[in-house]
Amino acid sequence: MKNTITIFLLLLSSLGSYGQTTATLTVPAKAEVTISRHIYGHFAEHLGRCIYGGFYVGENNTKIPHTAGVRNDVVAALKKLKIPNLRWPGGCFADTYHWKDGIGPKDQRPSIVNNWWGGVTENNSFGTHDFLNMCELLGTEPYLAGNVGSGLVQELADWVQYVNFAGVSPMSDLRRKNGRDKPWKVKYWGIGNEAWGCGGNMTADYYANEYRKYATFVSDWGNTGNLFRIASGASSSDYTWTETLMKIIPKNLIEGIALHHYSVINWEKKGPAVGFSEQQYFSTMKQALFMEELIQKHSAIMDKYDPEKKIALVVDEWGGWYEVEPGTNPGFLYQQNTMRDAMIAGSTLNIFNNHADRVRMANLAQAINVLQAVILTDEEKMLLTPTYHVMEMYNVHQDATFLPLTVKSTNYTLGTEKLTAVNGSASRDKNGITHISLVNIDPKNKQEISIAIDGANYKSVTGRILASKALQDHNTFEKPNLITPTTFKGAKLKGNSLKVELPPFSVVVLEMK
Ligand code: AHR
């Protein structure tokens, strides 16, 4: 009898535990919202090894293959992601940056101190031409963050003229003298960064009035007719900031309003990037999923002043933030990237897709070697992180038509706390192919998902999955391909019913025709 019970218990545990989740995919006859590709944007600050050693190794480097100093391996990897835009030069650095320091002959550029990030010497060898030419190489749109904190209105107006003006003018002549005839036509302009903090510790009222002044002169006087000005937005749940800006800034002066939110457990005790506990994982995911509430509440405020949704909500800094890797410069914010980061990326991108009517741009912080990076480098070595793979799997949603997917998820519980285990989003691309992205954040339980399809008859389903043995797994320079997407076989289509079995802590993207 004892043996029978033991066998029964063993059998039961080998089956693993299941969560049951239901969902409905609605395919309306006339779907109207497009998921902007700009939701999948990136961020490159003069911080640690993001620019120097990450993107740029210098024109004279003989060890690492490059084009005008920009790493060829990085360009190839980012092109596969189809990165739509790249924000530069900060972050906090932007409000200390004087763009004229970074133009002209490199041996004549001044060296400055990067006060925010480690107090290191910044020799300005990577400046405006280097960045904008690199964007052309990457096939991505530049997003320049202007200096409001310590700059002048004239300085920012000059930068616009320098990069955008085709005719004869002091700044376009200077550009030509520095070797570039054709303007780059930069559309996206940030008017300061974190004005409530490192960008000048301003009050919302004061910044809103400063913004009006700067935005007036951040104009290309009809040259492209296409400038997109983004106001420095709220920190997480500072709803008063958004409300004040919406109230004070006239609609003809603003195209986007930013929001920054990091998935950080506690600013004093961030916890390790790799050796984290389940409790730390849970707390990080709670912060990541909080993005849903943030977007709902900031959008509701924007709706009051802008019911036509003309102004975009631009989440131009998001991602996981942990303690730096042991032995590295604390001012460089270098951290590893595990399956936890894949859970943050997949869930956050699902939230953005589901709010594509208002969230029309976002930037993961940051692209290389800083915070939740998609790429890590070590001299000539380079690796792609789990976050990179999620970004690559999800790029099918870029500029696709949004399809509503409502998920009724079971919970992931830890002690007395709970989070929704499954989240998802869906879209139809220009070839008529539907993609559903699903994330199961529960680290212990698989999920059986029943999706009812309303409004379409699909014939086939295929998919890709990102999963691993342990939540703390990550790619290293020794084992760079430990975590990569593989073919997913856990989806079955029967008429209008789709059954999906998601392993614990996995990201899946399905393709349906
Ligand atoms: O991404 C790192 C820093 O975080 C940025 O420079 C700043 O804007 C934010 O506080």
C-alpha cells in the first residue's frame, strides 16, 4: 500500500502543476490601431561602456572590425532587431552635453568630465556626425535629447539647424565645413530629460514654461515640417507632472510626452542581476507589471486634455535595474541579463502593444553594456542577451495592426502575494499573418491556455519559444548561445479554438495563417 501511494505521488509530481488560463482573440472586420514600430526603440547614453567599447571602438582600432569606428558585429545584430529609433546622448548626460564639443576635427575636440557617470574623461570623439552616420548604417531613426538643464535655447535651436537645414545658414555651413552636405533630417527631439531630477530639479510648472520657450525655437522653419518634440515626462506614478504639462503646454508645441519607469525592487537595495531569490524575482515582476497601471492612469489624464490622442505617450526609459556586476565601476551600470529580463521585456512589450493607441514610442534602457542591455561586449567578444531574443521575436508586431487579445489569467502566487501569471498581445501584419505573443511569468507552473478565436478562420499555427532550465540562466562570453529561441510545438489549432501549453517562465510568439 505504502509503495502504491509513493508511486502515485511520484507520478503526480512528474506531471507538474498546471495553471488554467482562458483568452479571446478578436479579429474585427475593420481594425484601426497600428502598433508603431517606434515602441521597439532603444537608448544609447554616454554612460559606462554603452558608446565607447559598445557601439564605438574608434577609427584606428585594428582588432575589432568596424565601419568608421562603429562595430560591425553590433550593427549586424541590431539590424536583425529592426531597431526603429535610437535615443542619444542621454539620459542625465544629455543635460550636461554641449553638442558643439562633439563636431569638427577629433584632435581638436575638448575633453570634458562625465559627471553623472563615474566622473570619467569624455573626449568627445563620438559626436553628432558619428551618431547620425551610425543611425544611417543601422537603418534607424535618430532621437536626439536636447540640453535644457545646463544649455541655452539658442544652442538647441542651432543643433536643429545644424543637422536639418538644407539651405545656406551659419549652422548648415558649419556642417558642410565638417564634411556633410546633406542634412540628416532628424525628426525626434527630446526637450530635456528627467527635468524633475538630474535634468535640473525643476518643478512641473517651471519646466512646462521652460518647455514652451524651447519648443518654440526647436523648429526647422518649414524645412521638413516634420519635427516631433517630446517633453521630459513623469517619473513612474507622478501623475501631477503629466497633468501639469498637459495643462500648461499648448497642443501646437508638443507631439509627445515622456514617462520613465524602471523595474527596480528598492533604490537602496536593488539586488543582484543574476543570483536573485524568487522573492526578488517576484518583486521585480510586480514593478514590471505596474507599467499597465501607469499607462492607464497617465493616459486617462492625457485623454482629458487630448481626447483625439494627438500627443503620444513616449516611455523613453524602461527596463530592469539591479546592482552592478561585482568588481565593475558602480557608475557604469553594467549588469548581466537573465530569463528574468526576458520576462520583463515580453510582459512590457505586451503592455505597450495593448496600449498602442496612446503609447507610440518607447526606448529600452539601454542598448549595450548598460542596465537591461540587448548586447554585452568584452573587447572583441559580443553576446546577445535573453532580452535581445525577446525583442527579435516580437519585431513581427512592428507597424502591424493591433488585434485585441483579452487574457483571463490564473495567478502566480508567492506566500500571500499574487500576480497575473500570463499576459499577451496580438497583431496582424501587412501580409495578413497574425502573431500572438504570450508570456508565462510563473517560475514553477506551466500554463494551459485556451484561446477562443472570434472573427477569423486560421488554418495553421507555428511558433517560437524562449525558455531555459533556471530563471537565473544567462548567456556568457564562454556560452553565448545557452539561451536562444527554438521552435515551439505546444500550440494546437482546432477550428476556432487554440490550445497553448506554456512552460514556466517562457516567452512564446505564435504565427497563424
Ligand atoms: O538610464 C540611466 C539613467 O536613468 C538615465 O541617464 C536617466 O535618465 C535615468 O535616471
